[in-house]
Amino acid sequence: MNGAVGVTVSEIGTQEMDAQNVPAGKSAELSVILPSFNEAKNIPILVGLLDTALKGINWEAIVVDDNSPDGTTEVARAIAESDPRIRVIRRIGRRGLSGACIEGILASSAPYVAVMDADLQHDETLLPKMLDELKSDDTDLVVASRKVEGGTVGEGLSAIRAWGSNVANGLAQKLLNVTLTDPMSGFFMVRREKAEALASRLSPQGFKILLDLVSSASGTLKIKELPFTFRERQHGESKLDTLVTLDYFGLLLAKYFGDVVSVRFLMFGLVGASGLVVHLAALRMFLLGGLEFNLAQTAASFVAMTSNFFLNNQLTYRDRRLRGLQAMVGLLTFYAVCSVGVLANVGVANLIYLDPSYWWFAGTAGAVMGAVWNYAASSALTWRKS
Ligand code: GDD
Ligand code: MN
């Protein structure tokens, strides 16, 4: 009973107000997630633009900065000191646009969340329209598209990027049946509960959060597209590179195969296949150089393992990339892991190799076993999560 504890609910309310000397404000209806890496010059301008564009809306912005060397976090915090609508998440030891967006979404309590680039390339005046769509219609996701009629890539994309973007869109549509006109768009608004429900299935690597969200939802999201013009970047530079593109194709393949294999495993497998080529080339060179076969084979294995290690460190585990001394230790554990992998490979192959006419089956099974072992063990030992 209330009387027993001596305070009533309304008293608690008043006491809290007195303590903080501010009325309990309403929490934001819209969170704008702003992933940032080296956007110190853009953040203050963007906050001003949001303030104008979102008049009459109860909004907040969450800057998710991956510890940018240019001091983006500090700039955002300085704004947050006098503007409680601005929040900052500073991530250390992690990199990746998708992951930053996911963390931002999960840090929000607003019913609606927008994801938007922090570099002024996205048109913030579209946000109120996107919010209206989400609220009025039974829509779960509104995508700002550069491809839908009326939208353009404007001056924002170089010719080669525009072409690459078309290829990527075409593949997403063919392989995944994603009917979005611009699945690579980094500008969208979604009901938070919907994104939250899918969060555990999303990959934090790369730039492909929208495609990932839509394909993971497998048709359950009601989607609307609105056109916009992609602006040219004024300050700083784009972080989209070849690796990001590779990663995008990785997701397409992984989703196409129904998520049976992860993007990471696929990448690991591709690196492994490249290692075979490196191995054979090195073996040939050592043999030509006059080494006897056993020695040449061992040396070639080390060349291939070393090449695999550095490729995996750059590609497969770019989000956990090892540097300096850590990379040296990582290389040694990788050698150890792969040596056991060879044993697993040969062991399994031997077990299966009863009938010589099935040599290819034994060989493949052994190789797959070795790859699975190498992948599992190296992700647990060499590139373990810190
Ligand atoms: N936290 C964090 N971590 N933010 C990042 C990272 C990262 O590793 N990489 C990029 N960002 C931020 C940038 O600071 C920027 O605010 C936004 O994400 C987009 O990055 P850009 O580097 O400017 O991308 P872009 O303009 O080349 O690419 C645009 O078009 C792509 C499709 O062509 C973006 O809208 C992409 O989202 C989109 O996929
Ligand atoms: Mn950009």
C-alpha cells in the first residue's frame, strides 16, 4: 500500500522536479543517427540545418563517431554541452558505417529513427516528409532514393561510382529480389521496433545497412521510397573504397545462399582460394631455384599462410585489424592454427580415402574440414574479439 511507504506517486514526481529543477521533458519522437568518421567540419553545420528543418518536431541527434582523429567526437560533445538534443557515442577499437548505425539505432528510445550521412550530402529537408509517411501510412521504412523518379545523384557521385552503384543495385534486385530502386542508400527512416527486432541479424561491417535490413526482413517490411538529390561533399572525403564494395558483394552472396554461410566465412574462403594460387606459384619458384621438394613445399606453405594472414587482416577481419606487434603475434598464432588445419585436412581426407576412384571427394572433404577449422580457430585465437 502507498501509505505504508509514506510517499505517494505524485510526491515522487514533485521531488524529482525539485531535485533537477527542470520539468521532466518529453523524450524525442525522432532520433537522427549520424554515423561519422572525420566529419568535424560538417557536424556543426549539420546540427544548424537539422534545427531549421525539424522545427515543430521533438527530435534528437545521435552522433556515432568511431574515434575520428580529426576530433569529431570533441566537436559534437561541445555542441551537446549546450544542446541536450545532441548525443554522442564514441566507439573505440571499432570501425564500420553499418555497425555505427546499428549502435545508434539501439541507443535510441524514440519510436522513429532516421539514418543519415553526417557529411551534408543528404537532404535534411526531406526528414519531415519521411516522418509524415511513417506516421500517417502503415509504412515501416521510408527510403530516400537517388533513383526513384525525381531523385538524382546530382553532383554527388563520380561517373564511375554511379556506374558501380547501378551494377550493385541490379545485382541486389536480381539475387535478393529486393525491389528497392536504391538499396545502397544510406538515408532512410524506420520504426525503431522493426529495426530493433532485426538488429541481431545485421552485419556491422561495411556500408550495406539498408540492403541488410531489407533482405533480413524477408519481405515483412512495408517500404516507401521518396526521391532526393544527393549533394556534393564540401568538407572531408568519402570513406567508400574497394574493400567496402567487396564487402557489399559478400553480403549479396551470403544472403543469396540464405545466410547458411556468413559473409566472413565466404571472404575467408576466397582468401584461402587465393592462397592456393600463391602456394603453387611459390612452390614452382622454389623448385626452379633448386630446392628439394619437401623444403620447397614447406617454404611455399609459409608464403601462402603469410599472404593469407595479411589478406584476412585487411579484408575478412578489417574491423578487428591487428597492427604492429599484435600483427606479429597474430601471424604466429595463424601459422599454428593453419598447421593444425593441415592435420585436420589430411586426417579427414585419409579417413574417406578408401576407394581411389573417390580421391576428389576425399580431397575436397579434407580441404573443407581444414578451412572450417582454420576459420573457427583463427577467429577465436588470432582475431579474437577484444
Ligand atoms: N562511425 C563511422 N564509422 N562512420 C563512418 C564510417 C565508419 O567506419 N565510414 C563512413 N562513415 C560515415 C561518414 O563520416 C559519413 O557521415 C557517412 O558515414 C557516409 O560516408 P561517406 O564516406 O561520405 O560515404 P559516401 O558519400 O562515399 O557514400 C554514400 O553513398 C553510398 C552509396 O553510393 C553514403 O550515403 C553511403 O551510405 C551509401 O552506401
Ligand atoms: Mn558522403
